[in-house]
Amino acid sequence: MNEKVTFVPERIKEFREILGISVFDMAKDTNIPFETYNKYESGEQDIPISVLYTIANRFGTDVTVLLTGEEARMDSAAVCRSGKGVQIERYPGYDFSSLAYNFKRRTMEPLLVSLDSSRPQADAVSHSGQEFNYVIEGRIKITVGKVEHILSAGDSIYFDARLPHGQCAVNGTAKFITIIQE
């Protein structure tokens, strides 16, 4: 795991304390159950990317600050060279690489996701907005609501991210681009 990302819960706690927001108020302001918020901030539970956006918005900052500890710098264009995205390990079996981490005030989050069928499948998630997945290599099974779809390289899917959803590799490894719009 990228060392910078392991400090995300610590950064969130530090931000909250600097801003003088209690844990109770933070949970209430972000509409996250108190117990769940505590687990996020203590590092006991992985924080979904959509929740990171919610927390960053409450702090009045960019999600890049929470992920890297640094401000996004680009406001007209941000290039992400091959293999240089900010690595995020959010769930077992998923390796994310943020491809636009250095762009200020972005309204969507493009991520390169690598999956391995030998790793445990993550629980379904839901979040605000919409999501687009485009398979680059391998095959993935994506469940949206109660419907399963098998996608191969070149296939894509666009869906309402408020529906419970999850992806897993089918027989080996797979890579896909996901674009999440809040």
C-alpha cells in the first residue's frame, strides 16, 4: 500500500481538529452514522472514495489533500504518466490508481482499477452520482443492484451509483477504468 494513503484517516482527524469540529458534528454534517465515522477516522474501516469526497467538501478542500497531504496544483490540465497515479488500496482485491489527483476542483474521479480473482471480493457499495466502467484487460463481473454483467476488454457500463454495486475479476486478473461523478 502507498505509504501516503495509509495516513488518510490521520489527515482527516487532523483536519477536523484544526477546524474545531467534534467527531459527533462531523458525522452529523456528513450524514455518516457516528459509529461508522469513528471507524473511518480510526482506520478500522476503509473509507469509500465517495465518502472521501463528502469529507473533503465538509472541510472545504480537495480530496487530493486527504489522499496525498498536498494540494492539487493544476487548473487547466493535469497529465498523469503511466504508473504515476496516486495508488489507493481501498478494499481487498481492488487496487486503485487516481489518474487526475493533481487537478483542482475536479467534478469526477477517473481511476485505474486492478482486480485479482484470487483475492477476496469486496462488499457491494453505493454512493451518490453516476459511474462508468471500461474494461481494458481481462474479464470482470459487475453487479448493479441485483443484476450481474460479465464484461470483457472493450466493454463498458454506465450506471446509477446509488444502487449497490461491485466488481470482481473473472478467472485471473483484470483492469478497468472507472469514472465516478459525484
